[in-house]
Amino acid sequence: MILISREQFLEEHNKLSPSNLKCTFAMLDRFKEEKLPLLKDGAWCLDKHRIPFISWLSRLPAVETKSKKGDSKYKNYPETHY
């Protein structure tokens, strides 16, 4: 069992997953909160946590797993000409 950082877990998971199972740091944080006993030491292991994470991820509503187009932090405001 090789322990890796959260960033490495995210990178490896997204590299190995189809587009409908790609995730973000926010999803990893939510998974960690909901599955605290599984991640009680705070370390991530691809072999130990990936299958439970995929199972959890596949049960999320479709809206949460895909980013919304209008959810951008930066809005595209119309240009103003003076």
C-alpha cells in the first residue's frame, strides 16, 4: 500500500477514469468528509480508496458530477464602449 498526496490521487484517478467519472478537489474533500473513517489518517492510497471513491462518485446526482456551464467564477459581461 503506497500512500500518496491528495493531488497525486486526483491526478491518477482522472488519468485512469472516463470523462463521466472525472473529479475535482471539492469532490475529494466532500468524499473525505462523508467517509471520514476510511480516511481517518488523512493519507490517500490509490489501491485502497479508488474503488470506494468511484462507488461514491457514481451515486452522486448527475448535476454534481458535471460542472455547470453558468457556474463560472468569472462572468462574461458584455463589452461597454464609451
